[in-house]
Amino acid sequence: MADDQRVFLITGAAGKTGHAGVESLLARGHTVRALVRQDDDRARSLAAAGAEPVVGDLLDLDDMSRAMRGVSGAYFCYPIREGLIEATTVFAQAAVEAGVRSVVNMSQISARRESKSNAARQHWLSERLLDRTDMLVTHVRPTFFTAWLVDWWERRDGEGALRLPFGHGRHAPVAEIDQARVIAAVLADPEPHNREAYTLHGPIEMDHYEIADAVSGELGIPVHYEPISVEEFAAAMTSRGLPAHLVQHLSNVAVDYQQGIFAGTNNVIEDISGSVPLTVEQYVAGRREDFRTSGPNFVPRPSA
């Protein structure tokens, strides 16, 4: 049963895992405060769903202090951009001052001290920083999300293509809604998960040839995986104007992926949330409209 006296804060509430986290907590009957960067249509949709939108900046201590008032537990999610360590520090200080009892921290499966990705190493440092507080802390470390396919998908001439630098590496794509259900379950009952770092995987480990076949079977069109070099991948991201911090991160985790860092599967999602995670086919079936056009980041073929 949900405790009506508890308030849960979701940061990054307009993003994929944040928005899904809001929905998952609301579905459990909890009171949810949703931190957003601006008052826009996404904020209004959160309000319409039953959340309390709060406009604020994760790098602003005063904003975060206001957002934390009366909060029992919080989900901390910072995008892949500069400022993670500072944002974690601000978040932790505001949370401790406000008496927040627990936090679920969005990390990543590649977070480790020796990572060549600046962002992944910063996630590891942020984990250590949060572990030094007195709060109940749980880290979630997802493998690549299934939503990655939407962002990097190209639709051309009635076919689909995934041009990515992953070779024959493997992972079990995880849906953001499945991570969100874990977040909601841990916030609702944080004690058993204190100081745990959970890797989150979908139900089936696949390489990108198999992923392409799964998408093809669901959409009923040919879909191809075309392996490319990390250098071509980085050049394409740069040409699209993606931030250097993101390019550096994705270039290095592509190598991690080839070396098996993102591989594996487990029962964490089902054990914690009670829900069986979505397969690639189930995810695509629910997002057909997103696959009718190319995603924003697809890597185009070189000019002839």
C-alpha cells in the first residue's frame, strides 16, 4: 500500500526514464513532484497526469533546496553533458539538508574508475559521492535502452538501417518503462536496496544483426545492421552538432560495447518490480509511429 504522506521527487521528469518514473509512481498511488527545466507542454502533461511540476536547475542549490522540501525519496537523473559531478554535489547537499531519506541514482553499466569515457568515470565518482551520505542509496546501471534504436534508426526506400560501431558485441536492450518500474519499487521500499548497484537488462541478449531481424519481423520491412568504425560514428555525431562531451562518451562506450561491457542479462527487473521486461519486438510494436521516419541521430551512408 502506498503511504499518502510520502512525496517522491523525480528529476529529469521530462526525459524518458524520468517521465516513465513519474507515471510508475503515480500508478502506485504516490504523490510525485516532477523537476523540469522549463514550464512547457511536457511539464503541463505531467501536471495533467497528477504530478506536481517544479521548474528548476539541477546545478542551482536554491532551486534544488526548494524542490526537496518535504520529500521522502528522490530519483537523480542527469543527462550526458558537462556538470555531472557538480550536479551530484548540489543534489546531495540539498537532499541531506532537507532530510531526504533515500535516493535512486541513474548511473550506467559502463561506470567504473578505469573508464576511458569521461561521462562514465564521472558516473562512478558520483556513485561514490552519494555513497558517502547517510541516505539510503541505490544505483541503477542500465545497458543500452531500446529507445536507442529510435534515435539512431534510418528509414530509407521502404527499409530500415542501423549504422553503428558495435561489431558483433551483444546486449539485452532494456525499455525505459522497465527501469522506471524498478525506480518506483525501490523508492517505495528502499531499505533492502541500500548501497546496491543494479545492472539492468532486457530479457534477451542479442547482437545488432539479431536486433535488426527482430525489428524487421515486427515492422514487416527489411532492416539491416551495417557495422561502421568508431571514427565514422564520431565524425557523424560531430557533423550533426552533438556536444563534444557526448561524442567522447559514445565513442568510448562503443569500444566498451565491443569488449562485452554492455553484455549479459539477469532477473533484476522482474525480481524488484514484479514485471517481466519488454522484448525488442514488444517495444517496437508499441512505438510503430517512431519507426516510420529516420531518427535524429542516424549515421548516413557516405556520398557515392
